[in-house]
Amino acid sequence: MANLKAIKKRIVSVKNTRQITKAMKMVSAAKLRRAQENVVAARPYAGKLAEVLERLALTQDADASPLMTPRDGGRVLLVVVTSDRGLCGGFNANISKAAERFIHERAGQSKEISLVTIGRKGNEFLRNRHTVRKHHGNIFAALNYQTAAMVASELIEGYLAEEYDEVYVLYNAFRSVMSQDITLEKLLPIAPAVAAETDEPAREYIYEPSKGALLDELLPKHIEVQVFKALLESVAAEHGARMTAMDSASKNATEMIGKLTLMYNRARQAAITTELMEIISGSESIKG
């Protein structure tokens, strides 16, 4: 009977856990829908801004802005974007491991590698292993463009003050509910992609007030938009990963409940059989 009670108690416990995982899946599904809409809306703007910046940069000197001037100092800053909460599969672990791979690969090439962590999970993993310059926590609860602009402004100020020579951002890009791509992008110095060769004649543009002034305005804006897009991508990827993880956990709980129920029925049948045998043996002994 003690064994039966233990199995029954475990079945109740697993059923309660399944209710929680199902609820978490539904919450993540609702949040994912909004996060996915934000990502889809941000991507065209970021792409068009990069295109405009590319056209401007191609007609300017490489040292037209300090944000575009390469340096040889070898000091690297890596911005690692994770989540504040767990229970989302390998979402945070994959980014943290990718950050360590980046650090190990660049160790021989760079003089100094420091980190800026966005999200509590990444900070907890990396702070005791590497140099974390600054941590941004609790920004995903009410994520907005102003928050991304604040982070970008700090990165730009540190770069202009020559505290580091290169800035990279590492995050999970959202592809689908089942798929998140670990993405590494270089933020600073800004190096627009080389325009593809084409037979179309070059277009002439009129700039007001000037190309240089417009470039000075767009370069910081470009960093802000890239940081904001990375944060939006990470939020959508997090909800997708948590939704998948909770769905898998619910299925595993259902399978476990089935196995435990079968085990309970077998134990109960064995207990009943044992009791019947004892009654029959007692009855036979009385008759004898």
C-alpha cells in the first residue's frame, strides 16, 4: 500500500506540473505573436537605413566619421543578449557558449576582450568567467526604442572615448517557433557592405544640408536601430524557444503519467492478488 500511495502521489505531482507547462506554453504563444509582429515591422526599417547609409558611405572618405574609422588597438567589446528568465530550452546556454567560443577564438588576436551583458541568464554564466564591463537587466519587461537608444549611446560614447576598438553584438535571431539562429554582428566601427556591381547608371542625389552632416546624424541612428532590432529578435526567439520547450515538457509529462498509471494499476493488481491469496490460504487452513 505504501508503494501505491507513492505512485499515486507522483502521478498527481506530474499532472500539476503538466498544467503549469501548458499554461506557460499558452502565455509564450500569446507573447510570441506580438514579438513576431514587432520583429517583422523593424526589419524593413533597419534594412532601408543600412541601404541609405551604404550609399552615403560609398561617396565619403573612410575617415569621414570616427564611427567608421578602423583601429588597430585590439580591444574588443562583445554585447551578449540573453533572457532574464529560464525554462526556454538551450536558448541561453547556446548564446553563452557562443560567447565563450568567440572569446577563445579572438584571444590570440585581441589585446583585451570585455563584455556587456543584456539579460540576467547570460550575466550569471559569464560574470565569474570573464570581464563584464556592464550589465543591463530587467529591460525586456517593457522593451522600447528608448532603452535600445540608451544602450547604443553608451556603446558609442565608450568607442569615441577609445575604451575599446571594436564592438560586436551576439544574440539569437528569430527564424521560426522551432528555429533560432545564433547571430554575431559587428556594430563598430561601421563598415557598410560594398554595393553590388550593376549596369544601371549611378543615381545622383541632392543632400540637405550636406552628406557629412547627414552621415553624422545617421551613423548613431544606425547603431540604435541595430541594437533595437537585436533585442526584438532575441525577445521573439526567447518566446519561441520557451513555447517549444514547454510543449515538449507537456508531452513528456503526458507520457510519464501514462507509464505511472500503468505501474499503479499493475501494483494495485498485484496487491489485490496477494490479498486474495492470503484469504484463500486462511480459508483452507481453517477447513483443514
